[in-house]
Amino acid sequence: MELDRLGKEVADLKKSNGELRATIAAFEDKFLDSDAFSNFLGVVGSTLSTHTSAINELTKLVGQSMILEGWRLSTD
């Protein structure tokens, strides 16, 4: 079912976001002055932004799917 797939994608993206945040926290104190780390943070920040956008879009789709499923059940 589409709703189950979307729910799994949201959960996977949230887990990935959590892992990226943990990675940043682990290295941030060690390499704060490093240019390479600054570049790394830029890439990770961009990835987090992309994941957050994807989570928001998937959450909207899950909500819409739930509404449509409820409507379908109420008209059966």
C-alpha cells in the first residue's frame, strides 16, 4: 500500500537526519577551525536541508493519502 511505503520513507529519512546530526556533533569540536571541515559541514547542511524538505513533502503526502483513504472508506 502506498501509505505504508510513504510512512517507511519518512521514518528512514528521519533516521538518516538523526545520524547526520550525530556525525556533525561528533566532529564539530575536533575540526571547528579546519577549512575541510567547514566544507564538510556545508555539504552535510545541504543534505540535511534536502532531507528535511523530503520529510515535509512525504508527511504532506501521507496526510493526503490518509484523508483520501478515509474518504474512500466513508463512501463504501
